[in-house]
Amino acid sequence: MQSPVVTLCCVLVAALMPIVCAGIAKWGAFGQARGQGGFDNHDPRDWLSKQQGYRKRANAAQANCFEALPFFIGALLLALHLQAPLTTVNGWALCFIGFRALYVFFYLTDQATLRTVAWVAGLAVNVALLFAGV
């Protein structure tokens, strides 16, 4: 019997990815005074809404990572419930993580077309995962 460690690690990475994006959005703004544009922990959403460039894109990537998480976890659980082969589930889960990592990278580096391709690929992986057990 194969170990579900890869599957569990993929869920963990997918769940941590939005937190990493949030950290990127805020990185370097800690320690600066709020009045001088530093991170405002009293009103972080307002502060983030006023950001530009990579900070704004990192915050958008964070939101999208949270949005993609339920479908991924749901598809993964259904595949396991329907007794899809663990090697298949692990393969699709790793593909999803890879495409999501590319998605975040392309978002941060403002490569819109490649970002969309990575997003569509991640969605297609989730659909494949959803049907892996049938």
C-alpha cells in the first residue's frame, strides 16, 4: 500500500500558498511608520487596497489561491473516496501544486497570459482529479 504523505503534503502546500502570497504583499513594509506607507496592521485590508505593483498582484494571488483551495481539496477527497489509485491522485495533486506555483510566479512578475494558462491548467487538473476515481 502506498503512503498518502504526498497527498497530505500537497494539501498543506496548497493551504499555505495564500499565506505566502500575503507575506510577499506585506514584505518590507513592516517597521516603517504607517504615516510613511508602512504596513498598517490596524487596517490591513485598506492598506493592501492602496498598494501597487507586485504588492497588489501578490494580494490578488493570495485571494485566488484561497478561491482555488476548496475545489482542489474537494476533488482530492472525492478521488480518494472513489478509490482512485493513489499514484494517480498524487500525480494530479503534484501537478496542481506545480501549476499553482507557476500561477503565483506569473502573477508576481506580471505575465498575464502565462498566468492565465497556468490557471486554466490548474483547473483542468482539478477536473481530472475529480474524475480520477470513475
